[in-house]
Amino acid sequence: MLPWGKEGAIFLSSPPDALIPTSPTRARSALFLIPVALLLLAQWSFPHLLPTSPVSPLVQEAFAKSLAKCAALHDLPGIPTDFYERTESDRYDTGTNDVLIKNATIWTGNNDGKEVVTGNVWIQRGIIKHVAGEGGALPKKFGSKTITIDAHGAFLSPGLFDLHSHLGVESYPLLAPYLHSVDGFNGHDESFKLTVAGGVTSSIILPGSANQMGGQAFAFKLRPTNDNSPRSKLLEAPFDLAGLNRTRKEGEPLRWRSMKMACGENPRRVFGMTRMDEGWETRSSFEKAAKIKMEQDEFCERVLTASNKKTVINEKFPDDPECPHLTSDTPYTPVPNILKSAYNNTPAVAIFAVFAGYKREVYYSSVFAAKVLHEQGIRVILKSDGPTAVFPRHLVFEAAQVHYWGLPAHVALSSVTSTPATVAGYGHRVGFVRPGYDADIVLWDSHPLSLGATPQQVIIDGILQLPLREISGPSSPLSLFPPTPPTHSPAAIASTLSPDHPSPSTRNHSSSAIFINITEIYLLDGKGLMHLRSETSSLSMVVKNGKTSCFGNCVLSEAELQFAIDLKRGTILPPLISFGPPLGLEVFEGEPSTSDGAISANALTDLKKVVAGGVARAADGISFGDKHVDLARKAGVAIAVVSPVGSGLLKGLAVAFKTSAKHGMEKGAIVKEVVGLHLSISRASKGSPSITTQINTLRQLLLSPPEVSGPNYFDLAATGALPLIISVHKADDIASLLRLKSQVETSRASSVKLVITGASEAWLLADELAAANVGVILSPLRAPPASWSALRSHPGPPFENSTSLTILHRAGVKVGINVQEEFLSQTQQLSLEMGWALKSSQGQLSRGEIVQLATTNLASMLGLHRWTMSEEDNVASESEKAEFLAYEGDALNGFEAKLVASASPVGEGGVEHFL
């Protein structure tokens, strides 16, 4: 996003550093050669051709207006000189009560984000009046309507500022260019309420992402207003925006504008453009702007000359304005250097924490990108690009993740508050907790960078956005501090920055290992999950020749202790199972050569032909060792269960494979070749069959499976010999499937092993699912209302103390969890999702039950009863084959834990040590 310079003028050169809140500006057409002005120009240039009579008042008035506009070419965006003298916010709602927050731990954003003070915050008429002794004195007596909140020491921060969001607008990529996002903004979007509940108070809302010149973006406050109109939510809109009851005062600085541009794969994907096309289009657009500017300057020079004023406008158009062929997600050493040399002004960079690899230009992204860019002196901003990429409600989670990967805590928290606010030109009023600033504040239940941090109260323009309730103080003094992330070695960082594809031969592998100072051990035994815990961290574990020889209170010699790996109050977990994201079947959707391809079969006749010819097996298309599989393995995902990629009713036969395998023929690589029959019930597109057609088609295939020469998988699913896995979100569709299950079981005297995945609205049918013995895989765990089919997804805290998970668990439903199916890169967040589930369950699930969500529960639902070894491997018993994850620290508090080793039975077995 590049800001336009001045309002009512073209500004191509860099304004003074004090006025630059973001990267260098670009032009906007503001040519005002109106007919009257043309008449004036003719009169000044060719006086001998016009009558010598006095100039009329109308012409004089037009001349004065033109003179004023030309003079305004030198005006700059900035802060009004009397801004901090205001006693009432321009966004103040009449009747809003004053608010006094007492006993808060306040992160102000001051001192480069390092200042934390304790005390009170007083809010009046939408403005912060007092912060812990700073600002105006607190009244000796507050009004009877003042809302008093005792924070009990809870952490208080500025409201979060999302620099890149599409909330409230249709981001459909085929929209025409040169748009204003305010024109398509839906002020009644339900996602605002959920986003505010995540602590986001302001967002820059951009048009879609496919056009070279996407259009103008606007800053919005996300709170409800009296009419919820787009303009009522705007933050410092340009003065000339139609529909505003606000005109520019004489001498008042202009306001910053923002422009959305796109380069790279989006225009190529939508419009079929090449990189050369993109360069030409961008250069052409700016050349047009430069031409308009020159005509405007010539006109103004004559106007100013006519008034006996001389002005020289010395602004140069960049020789090469096209987008650099790089992305902000790519942190290789040359990129920071390019950014620092761009347009004589280092731009800020807005990135994701983990979400990447979904297209070619971000394939070589790194979780250490924020750390590397910051160390190179580049301002880092974390964005959502929501609602689809990262749901904006979880913006602070983005900051927390980059902190885990090495970005200092004060910089990470600034990356979603003060830095984006300042870069966008609003740092004089939002992004900090300071007297005179807008009263946009968040009270958290823990430090914002801790896993699962949730607002207890959000205030925008001095108005409470959540119901007034008792604020809980910190559970311990340590919870007021950011988590202490583990140390990441230079080798680990370097390995993610290299574009070289990882080779299995580079893995650090040993057949034996000893682990000590373990607090908690979870291992599989014949009955399920076995648990050991020692508060003194006296547990240990020994692997010899690929087999577990001892765990618990092992007796170790001095020689063995010298080579032991200290887990520092660590954790042993079973290997995690991923279900959903097409690991091994797709690298990135935008490039067909990286994918197994898509299956598309919906109609009954088509499906009967497919079934008769043999249902597609994901096992036939697996590619071992691509980047997503490698990242998942390093994040503890040892087994991936994937189905063929497709948009139709039938997806195909799922496979379970080991992510550590080098290829499909390696011993133990394929855990189970046919895991289950996978289908999808959805309103995927306008042309897709109706839900009634899809379910009726499934009914026919289960009640009367077509004859086939080989295994009849629909018959196996109908008789309960094979899990029937169905991706579905809407509660009404799930209810229809439950009725269908009952019908099939009655007709065929069977017990269908139905597994529902996706399941955004499954919590509404918790009791019914439990009674029908149907397993549920929440994918994702924290489902947003991303579509009408998921509109009733559970909001969770802070709205309610329950979640989809706790409701289903309490009803007796067997539940598994995973990340969103479409996002491969997020598979490496699975252990963090476990920690988030523990935090949000608020004690309703035990630690062991949380571990089961991504291990034994999934194995049970999907029939992976011997999932610790290959079906063909009969050399050793399950208990002897070493397969576990070894973490430094508490694995269920992911931001303070680090996976250091993984034991796997694949090949010859043994332990892989991670950097």
C-alpha cells in the first residue's frame, strides 16, 4: 500500500521526514482545468485577443479559487497545530459516559515501545485525558455516570491497528480498478464485532488485490455507529470526500490518503499478465500522472505569474516506478538492501507471521522474516489481509508468533499498534496510550503476546465494546510479562532463509539418544495415552538402536549423562496427526505443476462412472519431502492424513503417511493406504449442485452402491468397514447427514463410522452427534463465520466462557482438531492450536485430553489403530518402536517450548535432532 501525497494536489517527491508516516508518495490526478479557468488562461496569455473591459466578478472569483488551489500545491499532510488542545473527539458520540480505569499495567507505546507504567487511565468525551500521572489532573470527584473499571493489574494496551484488511468490502479480484473502498464498504458486516473482540479498533480497508492500480484505501474505526454508514466509521477522511459534513479550515494541514497497488502473481493469475505487462502498466499509469502534473504545473505557473508571484515546483518522477520483483515475505539478504534504497526513503513492510507458501512468489518465505527485516533497520508491521488470509480477530496472534521467532517483544507489540498507526499517518491520535489521543484501549486477560491472549474489554472512542464485567487481574506476576521464547540457532535461521530445497541427507539423525530433566511424558500404550509427571523434572527417556529402552525414572551412568539432552523442564508427546491440509498433494494452488490436480464429480451419473472405474486414492499422488511436508515434520506433525484435492462431492480415498519418509517405498512411509472415503457437502460455487442433490446422491450411493470389479468403497462405508469422512460446516446439513446415517444403518443393518470435518456449526448438534456416535474434527479450531454455511460458528471468549470444543467435549463427542484445510503453511501451527485449546477451555479439558485432540482421538476416528508403525512392519512391537516428540519446556505453552527432537520408526528408526 502506497499513500498518495497531498489532497487536491499531486505530490511526487518525498515530503520531509517528520511528515512521512509511510513509504514515499505517489500521484493522484487532480487536474482542475475547468472551463472558467481556461478562459482565464486565455486572457492572461493572449490579452490582445480579448476585450479591454474590466474583468467581471465571476471571473475574479474563479481566478481567486484557481490561485488558492495552485498555492495549495505546497501544502503538506500533517497534524493541526491545535490538535492536542481539543476537548472532544471529532468521533465523540453525545451522551457517552466518562470512563476511569484504575490499577492497570499500561503499555503506552512510548520509548520505542519499551515503556510500561502502572496506574489509572481517565477517558472523557472520547479522548484520553490522563495516563498514570501524565496529562490533566484527575478530578477530585467523578460524575455519577462515570464508568469505573478496576483492572486489578491487568495489562492495558492501545487498540490494535490493522494496516491491511478487506473487512466490509467485497474483495472479488475482478473489480474494476481505481476504486474507493469506502464505496463498497458494508457497515453492518458481522465480522466487525468479532474483530473488535480480538482487540482490533482501527483498520485500513483496501480494495481487491488483482489490479495494478487497485484504488484508494480508507481508515475505519470498527465500532458500531448510529447508522453504521461507511462514512460514519471513517477515521480522518480526506476533506473532499463526498458526503462528509466537514470542510477544511484555512491553514489546516491536508490528510493522508492511501492507495492500493498490486504486482506479482495476482494480476497474472486474474488477467493473464506477464511481469513485463505489469511493468508496462505501472509505468504507463505513472507517466499519465506525470503528464497531468506537468499540465497542472504549467497552468499554475501562469496563474501565479498573473498574480505577480513566482513559484518553482521542482518534483521529479521516478525513472522506474514499477514494483520490484520481490515480496515483503521474502527476507533474503538482498531484499532489505533493496527496500532501504527504495525512493530515498525506507518503506515499512507489512507481512504475515506464518501464512505463506500459497503461491510462487511467497514460496521461499521464512518465519524469521520479521526478525531479519527488523535487524536490517526496516519497520515491521503484522497484517491480517482478512477476512480470508488471517481472520483479523487473531491479529495479535500474528505479533505473538513473530515474537516467538525472534522479534523483540516491544517491536512485536508495536507491529500491530504504534508502527502501523504511524506509518499510515494516524500516529498523532491512535496507536499509543497518551493524553490527548483517541480513547481506543484494550484490557487483556494476559500479556498480549502470550498464547491465547484475549481481551476482557475493548474501548473505541471512549465507548465500551464488550459488556461491562469484572476484570480479572493477572494469574501471576509473570503473566504480565511476554513469554520467553526459546533461542533459535543461527543455523536454524539460515536454513529457512536459503532458497535451496531441503534434502533428507542433511538431517541430523541418530539411532540412540538420552533425554533428561523432563516434567511430563505422554506416550502411547496398548490402551491409549499413558501419562507420567514429575514436578521436580526428574523424568528421563532413553532410546537405543531406534527402540525405547526406558522412560520415567531411568538409572543413568555418569557417561550417559554427559551425552544426555537437557529438555529444561521439558515434555514428551506422541507424534501429532494432521488431517485436512493437502500435504504432499499440493505445494501451491496457483501452479498446476506443483499439484496432484483436482477431482470434480458431482452428478450421480458421473459419480457412478467414477466409482465403477475405481475411486481415486490420495496414496497414488503423494509427493514426499516438499517444503510444506518438511515444515510440518519439523513442527511435530509425524503423520499426515490427506484426501485427493477437489471441489466436487466426491474427494476420494484418504491416505495416512509419515512426513519423515523420503519416498513412498521407504519402510513405514505409508501408514494406511486407504484411511476412509472422503466427501464434501458444500455450497462451493454458483454452478454446484444443490445440497439436496448432493445428499440424495450420497444416499443412492450408500443404499445401492454401483457394481465394481474391485473393492466397493461406498459399500464398505455403508457397512461400517471404512470410515465415511464428510467435510461440512452448516448445522442443517450436518442434521441431514445424521438422518441419512440412521436411514442407511436401518436399511443395511450396519453401523456407519461417520466423521464430520470442518464442523463450524457442529456445536449446535453436540448432543445429537454424541448419541449417533459421530466423531468431529474441528478444522479450524477457531472457526470464523467465513461463509453463510459457517455463520453460526461459536464466538468463544470473550463473548462466552465456552467454545465449540468444550461444548462438544462436554456432550461426549470424540473431537479432533486441526488447522484450516486450505492453508498448508498453517500445519506447523498445530501444537500452538493445542495450547490455545487448553487456554480457552478454562479447565474444562485436562492436559491429557488436549493432547488426545491431535493424537489418539484422530487415530481412533480414522481407524489408525496401529498408527505407530506400518501395517507391514512386524519386526518390533509398538511399545518397542520409538515414536515421540521431545520438547524443551512446556509443549502446551507453545511460545515457551521448542521441539528439539523427533523419534520415528520410518526406515531404520531412530531420533532426528532439530537445529
